[in-house]
Amino acid sequence: VPGLIGLVLLIAPAILAALLIVKEKEKGTIFNFYASPLSKYEFIAAKLVPVFMLHSLNIFVVFLLATYLFEVPFRGSFLLYWLTSELYLVISLSIGMLISIVTKTQIVAVVLTVIVTIIPGFLYSGILMPISSMVGFSRIEAHIFPVMYYNHVIYDTFLIGEGLSSAKTQLYIFILACYAFGLLSLGSMLLKKELR
């Protein structure tokens, strides 16, 4: 169940964010942005903040489902769980936004988002197979996707409870922060306020 939280907070926000900008391209309303004095950072914030707020509620919903419906023990810090989940949510939204910027149709955006999120989410998150038992390129690939780092923190908060006293957890949170900053920066760079 804790591993499924990582999937829920990766796939749903990314798919929703993937439709935000590409939908405007398809309908032609993106020209309002091109002609307005709005900066691209303000445009991205206006697109992502409402979706971020919506999915922030999911963090609490999935927590309640895990602890009360599925009776998964929670031994760690709720603050650590919540803040790491918010950080992970920024990563998910950034992946969707990045796909939305580089694609031209909604169908392509959704298919690409599904490929980028669902497949790594199941194969390289540690849900189906422990990362420690992977060998070769699959082990390297698991370390490329952010879901593995988030799932480690989630398993810790639910099942172990070491929290920030673990150096590995500290490192993984730092890596997640780098992912969030890097993906947001890349999306801002690729979004052009002009007709291409």
C-alpha cells in the first residue's frame, strides 16, 4: 500500500498537468499568452498552482485510506511524509508540464505521460521487485526515476520510522529537491513566449 501512494501521486497529477498547456495549443488560446504582458513564470504558476492545491488534498486522502482502510501501521513523522509528498507532487506536475510544453496534441501528451510515469512507476519503484535485487542496467534505470527515492521515504515513514536520522533518507530528499528544481527550470526554459 505505501508503494501505491507513490504511483497515485505520480500518475494522476502528471496526466492532468500534461493537458494544461497542450490544450491551449490545440484550441489556439495560447495566442492570448503570447500577446499578453504575462511572463512565462507567471503563466506556469497560474497553470500549476490550482492542480497542485487539488492534488495536495490527495496526500491526506491516500494517507487516511492507507492507515484506516488498509490498516497499514504509521511509525514515522507525519510532517516528513507530508513535506516529502508535496515535493514529490511538484516533480509529478513538472513532468506533466514538460510533456505539455514539448507536445502539440492532447493524445500524444497523455500517451507520453503514461509511458513516462506508469511503466517506471511499476518496474523501478520497488513495488514488484526490490531495487537491491536488480542488476545491471535495470538497477541504474531505477535510480534515474524519482519514484524510487520517494518510495524509500514512504516505506520509512510508514513501516520503519527512522526519519531524518537516516542519512539515506536525507540524501533521497535532497535528490527529490534537485529533481523538482531541475524539471521546473527545464520547463521554464523550453516554454517560449513566441510562435514557433
